[in-house]
Amino acid sequence: MPIICYCYNYTEEDIKQDVHLNKGISTILQYIQEEKRKGACKCEMMHPEGR
């Protein structure tokens, strides 16, 4: 399964399940966005393409 978030190791399936369980809302996406706002993610280091 493709990894969507390398910082927190979320896959496409994780996000689909999250949306299904939370009636169309992705709490994973909310979490990732909050971590990015705080500067806590390391996308440049973790993502194979540096993004």
C-alpha cells in the first residue's frame, strides 16, 4: 500500500479507513496539518523526494 505520509507512516488505506470510521472526515489529515503548523514534521528528511 502506498505511503501517503512518510513522517508518520500513514498509508492510503489508513486514510481511507479513517475517513470511513469518522463519517467522511479524516482525523489523520487534521493531525498531519496540525503537526505541519507546529513545524513537527520532517518531510524534507523522511520523504524519498524531499518534499
